[in-house]
Amino acid sequence: MARTKIASFDNWKNYHDHEQGPVTQMMSTELSDDIMMNTLDKYKDAAAEIQGLLKAAHDSGERFRAFGAAWSLSSIPYQKDRMHFNAAMNLRWAIRDNWYDANTAYAGSQLCLFQCGNTIKEVSALLKRLGKSLPTTGESNGQTIAGAISTGVHGSSIDQGGVQDSVVGLNLITGPNPEDVVYVERASKPGLSDEFSQFIGARLIRDDEIFNAALVGLGAFGFIHGVVVKTVDMFYLQRYTKPMDREEALQLAETLDFSNINLIEEHGYGTRPYFLVLYINPYRKGGEEFVAEMMFKVPKPGHGEVVRKPIPRVKKFRFKELTTLLSWYASQINVGLPSLLSLLQQGIFPKEENDGEVGTVAEHFWDSSYQGKVLAVSFGLDQKDIRKAIGILTDLMRTEGPIPALAGIRFVKGGDATLGFTRFEQTCIMEFAGVPWEESNHIIAQNDFIQELHNRLKAANIPFTHHWGKMSHWAADGLVDYMYGERLERWKSARYKLIKPGYREVFTSEYLDMLGLSGPPAKGEVDVDPIA
Amino acid sequence: MTPFMLFVLLWFMIPVNYSFTVTSRDGVGEKDPTNLSEDELRGMKVNVIDTVLHLSATDEIPLFIQDCGEVGFYRVQVSQTLSGFVLHTISLGRKRKVNVKYVCIKPSENIVTPWLGQK
């Protein structure tokens, strides 16, 4: 039988050392070690264990929040009552074609089922054995699959969505009864058969509204037990960097038109990269510095062919306290910033010396290590607004700062998730990253900086969203309304349809309360028909 | 001892404090949400070997036998400290301070058969 260990915390911190608060029960469920039990039975057994934990939370009038790697910089994984660490729940399977629905929208041998606690690295390990890959991942591979989709982890693959956009179906646990274990897919894009749902012990729901809302569900749509993911054939990418002038970089960001640009000679004039990020140092003397990091699809290296691989033999880390110390120093006397930014640039900007490396997605976006406290704020924007928005950001960084951060632009194709922060058809992600700072006579407070950025973007009529797993001034008035408008109602209605009364409170948190996402839809609870 | 001699002694001894880490490229470390240490082992289930070995002149390199399942070690961090160096020196090599932290690879099923069962 699966078993759950329980600990408690006076002051729990996320992976990046941002303090969250006390936790009454920190639970961690391990799979059954019964060697006579097959893996599917272990999966169902784990579901039963989770149902018991949910019932106990409900009966105690407490909230329950599952989390994975705790990499999020926001408070999204945190809940003071009961938190559930799911990393040990890591079963994973390829799905045989005979489980596909007769009307499936997917080609055979494309779908895999991952239990919630599989990290992206574990996902990639299975896919490698099958000759497959995820189309995109985040910059590293430590997020769990459930955490990655719940917060909208993205890469910068210009013609792909975020990780959540590869999801075909969700196996959710919404309460203690047999009918509370559900497998949700889009009605418009069915994947697997009803028999498959029964096989994994779940009730099939095909509903676009519920699926799209639950996809980036922020932990409010039940316990994500399993995720069915669409994969692609394994492919190889070659990486390059290129300094660009401001105009050239912004024109590229606005159009993603590569037909008249020679990015890298080896790949020919007009070749479209698979992956592109633009890094910006707004503080460089003589004007902003733009550096493009790009990756092109290349054939698999031949047997015996010597290529440079992205995973180094030795990885060196700078003392993590160094940037934090310099940040404090800079905020106190306002003269240490050039050396800090130089350090930051070495850590954040891509290195030219790594040009030409060839590897898979899993190899390029490999392990990262604990680096102490970090700052990362990401905005989702419509591509048409990127020039104006970057102008506002870099202007603010210079006039209200300098702040200990550098900027960047990523590109992600828009997705269907109701509250996906990559909701724009071609989403540009504008970000700034560095080290957190404290207010002083020389530096504006971090939240005031973000609030001022919000104000200026709003004044310029630029719609935006925020990455749910990164930092923002989340308590700002009307922030979520501005970001999602009528989508909020659709999300709340879908939630009230799926989660029955009594358990809605279990699947919420202070973070959702603060954002105004834990309450009923405006049309009222009684008007929402539960899903059949 | 003059300050200069003390300085020279420290100059040679301080570099004795160091550590290095070996990690698996393809493995995933076992996790522990209660580990909030501020180093690269944060969030991992860390096992520690912290002992002093008593060796005789005829003993070979000591072998520590640990249970890390069938898949093995994810990360091994070996530390050498000044106190360990001093102990080793003054005992003429008979006492060896061992300070090793290691993380096992996260247990995983479906290693042999990745396919979900037939109908």
C-alpha cells in the first residue's frame, strides 16, 4: 500500500529560499513497495491514498495543496494547512495504440501517461527510450510535470506552446468517492478511449471548457494525479549566439520574420530557428546591448561524428552569496552596480564559447543547481506590443533604477488554457531577472517598481499577463482582472462544475484568495450545473 | 611561533578545506521536501558518512558499502577539512576523517517495460 509521511514546518521556504510561512502538515506519499503489485495497481493504490488524504483534510476543515519541485517564485505552491509533496509518485508509461479513441486526434505511438511527480528530466528519460521528446521545456528540467503545467512553464520555441500545450488529458482526483477520480480531455480533440479511463480507474469527462480551465488550474481543480502528454519524434538542436543592434532585434521580435536576415551563416540566409531568446542589458555604456541565443534543428549526429555537447564535463558555480552581497552593497551606496551587472551578465547571458553545441531538448535544458535567492518577473504580451513594452521596461530600469537585473524577450505560441499566461496568439514574454533587492535611498522598492511598470503598460493600453510561477506585485489591486477579464468567469464556472461543494475550499489557498480566484463565479454557485 | 610563521602555516593549511561533487548526468536524485539546506543538495534526500577510520599499516583503501537500491548514486560530495588533515598528519596516517554526503537515484518503476498493459 502507498504510505504517506508527515512533517511540519515553522517557516517553509521554496526552492529559491523565498520564505512562505508555517505548514501544519507537510505530507509526502510514496508508492507501494509490494513487489507482487503491478505498476497500474500501484497507480490506483496511490489514487486511493490521495483520496483518503483529501477526505481527512475536508473533515478537518483544512486546505490541501499539492506541489512538486517548489521552484515557483510566487506563493502558488504554499498553503499553511496541508501541503502534499508528490515527487515520489513517478510512474510513467507509453500508451499503446489500442487505447486510443476511435476518433482520436492524435497519431499512434505519440501519447504517454506520467504520474504527477515525474520531473521533466524523468519525462525526457522515458521519451528518450522511445525515440521521442517533449516539443519544449523550461530552461531546466527539475519541475514536476504537474507543477510545470499548473503554472504554465514555457521555453522559447517560437512555433510551440508551453509545456501545458502538449497535454492531451488530465487524471484528476477531486474528492474521496469513486466518481471523483476523473480523466478530462477536450471534446473537440479526443485522445484516448473510455475503456482507457476505466482501465486507470477514472470517469471520462470530455469538455473543452473544463479541460482548458483545469490545464492551468493553479491547484484549484483537484489533485493532478496523471497527465497524458503528446510527444514528438526526437530531434536535435544546434545552439548559437549573436550580438544584435536594437533595431534589428526589435524588428525580429515584432515579426519573427527571418526571410531577410542572416542569423548564422552556417544555417543559411532566412533560416527560421526553433528556439530564440533576446537578452538585453539596458545599462551598457553607449546604448543597450542585445544578444540573441538561438537554436536550429539539425540532423542527428552520425555514428562516430564528433560534436560539441551541451552538458559539460565539469560545471563550476560562483559563490551564491556574491550576487546577493553585491546587490545589497549597490542598493546602499549606488556605486557597486557595474560590477554586479557584470556578474549578472555572466550568469544570465548566453556564452559565445558554447556556440555550435548540438543536443536534444533534454540535453540543452539540463540540470540547474540551487543558486540562492533569485529574482525573475515575466510578462506575457501580444507580439504587436513588444517594442513599446520593452521600451517602457528598459526606460524604467534606467530611470527608476538601476535595478540589479537584466531583461530578455522569449517567444511562445499562444495556447488554449483559460488562464494560461501565454494566452496571446503569438505571445512574447518580456522578463527581467537578477537578484531581489531591498528599498533604500538609492533604489526604488521592488514592488513599487513592478507597480510602476503595471501602471505604464496600462497607460499605454498594453494588455499583459504574468507567469504564475514567477514574481510580481501579486497583491496589486485589480491585477488578475486586468490580465484575464472575462476568462476569469469561465475559469471559475468550470471549477464549480468540476469540484463539488465542500471540496472547493479544500483546493484553494491564501494565494488564490489574494488573487480573488477562490470564490464563486459571478452568476452564483447555485446556477452552475455540476458536470454529469 | 612568530606571526610570520603562523601566517605561513595558515597559508599552507587553509587550502586543505575543500570539497568536490560527482553527479550522474542522466539520473534524478531522491527528493526530500524538508531539506532546506543552502547548498546544491537542497531539496534532496541526503545521506551522510561522517566518521573517523582507524587504519593499520596493512589496510588498503577503505570501501564504504551503502544501500542505494539497484540504480545507484545520483550525487556524491566529498569534503576534506583542516581538522581531518591535522588528524591524518598527527596520527601518521592511521586515522582518517571521512566526510561524505550522497544522494541516491530516485526510485523508479517501469524501467524494464515502459508500456501500459494491453487491453
